[in-house]
Amino acid sequence: MEAPAKAAGLPLPKLVVIDSPFRFIVKPIVEYAIQQQTANPDRHVAVLIPELIESHWYHYLLHNNRPEAIRALLLFNSNQRVTVVSIPYQLRA
């Protein structure tokens, strides 16, 4: 994964895992992304958001909407240098 960045002479991407007590995840992620955007005005910030893919439409009603909240807050509170990437995953029975 680092080879393309090295070959292009770009800085290597860095994965940051943010700890958050009590399952409060939206605010720490949004604050960190905006902080990084401000601290590094010459770089892009990518936020990877895992999204559970359900097998039935009605299962979506049972799960929370945290990915949508994170995406909306980042897109409204940041500038063009923050990219939100959705990573779908599916749990199999």
C-alpha cells in the first residue's frame, strides 16, 4: 500500500485510530478531521467510514445512523480537503 506514495514521492498515508469512551464516536471523529485539516493546510484528509450492509431493507431501521451523521457533519463543517470514504461490509449468518 505504501509503494504508490513512495514511487510518487508523496508522504505516506497514516492510519489513526481514535479512542472514544462511552461509544461517543461522531464528535471525536469530526473534531479530529477538522483539526488535521487546520494543522495541515497543504494536505488532504480522508476519513474512512465502515458501513454495515444489511440483507433486508427493514434491518436498516434497527441500526443507528452514525455513518450518515459523521459524513454530514464532515461535509458541512469542513472544506474541500476532507474526503469521506464509505467502506461497505456485510455480516453473514
